[in-house]
Amino acid sequence: MAAKHKIVVIGGTACGPKAAARSRRCDPQADITIIEQTEYVSSATCGFPYYVGGRITQRKSLDVVAPAYFKNNMNIDLRSNTRALEINRREQKVRICGVQNGQESWIEYDKLILATGSSPMGLGCEGSKLNGICSLWTMFDALKLREMVDGRKIKSAVIVGAGLIGLEVAEGLVAQGLQVTVVEALGWILPKLMDFEIAAYAERHLQKNGLQIVTGTSVVCFEGEDGWVKKVITDKGEIDAGLVVMAIGTRPNVQLAADAGLAVGSLGGISVDSFLRTSDSKIYAGGDCVENVNRITQKKMLAPMGSTANKHGRIIGTNVAGGSETFPGVLGTAVVKLFDYNVGRVGLTQEQAKAEDYAVETCLIPGLDHAAYYPGARKVLLKLIVDKKTGKVLGGQGVGMGDIAKRIDVLATAISFQSTVEDLANLDLAYAPPYNSAMDPVHNAANVIRNKQSGMAKGCAPAEVQKKIAAGEDFVLLDVRSPQEKENCYIDAPKQTILIPLPKLRTRLEEVPREAEIIIYCQTSIRAYQALRILKENGYENVRFLDGSIAAWPYETPGIKPYAEQSGLPMALDNGI
């Protein structure tokens, strides 16, 4: 009788259990073992912020699969509370140690899977070891943080880092009644994922819900009392804090692999090929500990996401059982819930695309997530990034109360198949009034880009307009809304602004200087685009519209009712392109 194929998995969170389960389905006779250094296996780590915030009330809800399942249903030997200490590649065995009893032994493998994950980064500054300073990455972290919030009379918390986890934790702590401040070293929230306009839209909503946000600010040190953190000292002042959550990023856990002589990439993750094999053909790796390929740039990137880890696990499980599946890479797709706003992104940001030397065309599209006349329509703001030369979609972002994930998923699919804006504009998406408009915001975004490419329209980014206003430049900012709309909110540029409602523009053209640079805005840019066409038809040359208009303006708007607080869209005017 042939010896059973020995498969050993190191790591029991996402990629590891997925790989083990898949390899069992592909090879019913294999001898499969999972080595996990904690007692928690196959935990829903992405649910930790919601557990801390009280939305998930029971800890056991975070157990995706009960430990007994592996033995009883899958015939997999799960060794929890066991740490892998050393890989002997020549003899194909792993030295392991019981965490509680310290007993060491060796386990042999024919194929080894590394799913060692990643660890949160810290600052290492003065006071960083004080009690009350923690991260949220493991089940232990989640339990500890929940205990601190429940068990101590903590009134204030500081989150260091405004990434996905930092903002999710911040929302949860606000829900628990804490005064929360988020400190971000870069210029806006979600700085590595979002462009400024989308981030600013989300940031205003977070502040409206009681979250204090301090950007462009670095933490210098921490101060405490009786061993417990009391203050966060930044380069711009100090902040009271009974609790500090570090959320400045993660780094791959590669020490075990590096000590075994496996190749580690320049970004710090284990190097793998498209089959997810390491530099040793008998060892595979996946999840947070490896470097991925960006599907657009074909460059290496880190992608610490549960979704990516599970895809890796399935492919690895197939391949260690004799298959030959490949992983094409990632797009950095992400979505996050921030109170009752949804924020998502995929592909390259505008700045990332420019850094890759793409000739970039963008647009900002305010809209609704379904037909305006059907009750319950919610606002969305989309940004589309396109290669101007080829028309290929490079990236997209979205924010608002409406369904953002749906649009991000459409864009992720389009980018994966190298679709152009023409393809995007003609996608046969599902339509019925409760679910969508006849033209989805994605369609409108594609068509705005097409209008720009064809020369029918020329846009102007909000940042460019704000720069012109701040510099006191001589140009005309033409507002084509009604006087009532302007009373609600407007762009603060009294020297440059002329108000002419769109229905009266043709009869008041003499009020618009022909030789001036003209930038037009309204609520959502629909009327601004129509006004641009009217001016062009009448011989005006230097005319552009403000991308997204008031709805996408990322700066303060004076008035009695900001756009974000206004319901719906003016149906008779802003009903499509």
C-alpha cells in the first residue's frame, strides 16, 4: 500500500484552513495537519472591530468553523496551541513545540504550506509599552480590547492610523460612547486607498457622527499615569486618551521562512510564483505573509485581506494535491462601513496611476443608487480613473449612503478583463426602479470620460479650482443653479462668481465675459455640462465644468444647508447625461 501524502499547514486563520480543507477534498487519502500557535482556529478576524463595537455580541460568532469540524468532518489533524519553530528543508520536516507544555517534536511533510499571516506595526517611541495601548489583529487583541472598553470607565480613545481597521475600530468605540480621535500622519483618511475628494466626503460624515479626525499629524510619544496611558503627544499638541489603538499597518510574518532560506521579496513578503510556490517547490505560501502581483501594473504589492487569503488557500490546496491552478494577482479591492456611509475602492488611485506614468483622465459623478422617483434612493459619489491613451479602466472609488460595493464590484470585473470606458458605458446591468436607475452611476461615469475624450466637454478638478480661488486668479466661476440653491450652499469665491440659472443663460450671455476663463458648476455637474455646451455653441472657447460640482466639492461650502444634508436631486434638471 502506497504511503499517504503528508501535507502540513502552518497557520490556522484564513489561508491555512482553506488550503487544508481544499486539499482534503482533492485528496481523500492525504495525511493533513494544521499547526496553529493559538487556541483560535479559522476565526473571523474581519469581524473583530464589530465585536469590539458591540454589533457582534457573542465571541463564538467569530468562530467561522469549530475546531472539532476539522477532525470530525474533514479528517484533518488540528494541532492548536502549537508553534512551528524550524523548517528542515533537506529532511522535509518541521520542528514544533507545545505552547503550554514546551514539548518539542518533529513532523514530516511531502508538501508544506506557510500561512503565517502578518503582524501589526508599532511606533516604538517613548511610552509605547504603557498599558492601554494595543492593536486589533488577533482574537486575543479583540478580547482584550472588548474587556478594556467594558471593564474600565474609559471616556476617551485615540486611534493612531486612519486606514480600514483604524476607522472601523473608531466607529465601534464611538458606538460604545467613547470620545474618539483619529490621528493620521498623512494628509487625509484612507490615504493609501483613496484620493482626496472621496476621502474628504467620507471624513465630513465621520466628523458629523462625533469622530474627531486629525490629519497631517505624527505621534511623538505617549504619557501615562500608574502604568496606564493618559495622553498622546503629537507634533501639533497633546490629546487625552484612556485607550490607544495602534492601526498604522502590518508587516508579513516571514521569519520562519527566512530562517529556512526561502526567498523574501523587496516588500518584505515571501516570494511566490503564480502557483503560489515558494523558492522551494515543495513549500507553498499564501495570505498576508506573501507578496502579490498587481494585475494592472504587474508589480509586487502586499494585500493583507481575508478575501485574498481565502483565494490563495483554495489554489494552494488544489496544487499540493496535484493540481496546477494559478493566481493572477490582486486589484487592492476594498470596502468599509463608516457609520451609515459605504466607502469602496479598486485598482489604482489617481496619484498611483500618475506615478506609473499613465496619462490619466478622471471624473467625479454624484448620483443615486436607484431611480430617484422610487422611495429610498440614497446618494453616491463615484470617481473613475482611466488611461487616456487606451481608454482602459484603471481604478475607481465610491462613497455615500447608497450601494457602493455593487459599483466597485462592477469596476473590479471590468478592470480584470481590461475593459475600456466604451465597454463600461454599454454594460447590460440590472435595472428596475427599486434597484437602479436606467443609467447606473457607473454608466454615467464612463460617458463623462467619453465626453472628455471626444472633446465635447472639458472638466476641472476641485483642487485646481480651489487653488485658483486661493491665489486670487482672474477667472469666472459660473453658478447655473437657482438662487435658492445658492442660498443653501455655494463655493466661497465672491470675486469670481456669477449666478445665472441655466434656463436663463441663453438670454443673459452678455453677462459672461467672452475672453475670460470660465468654470461652470451646479449641484452635480449635469447642468454645468449643459451650460458648457450652450457657451461653446455661442463661440466661447475657454470653458470647463467643475467635476462633480457642489456634490463633490471637498472643501467648506457656506450656506444654510450643505449639499450632503439635502435630500434627493432636482429631478427636472439633474436626471442624466
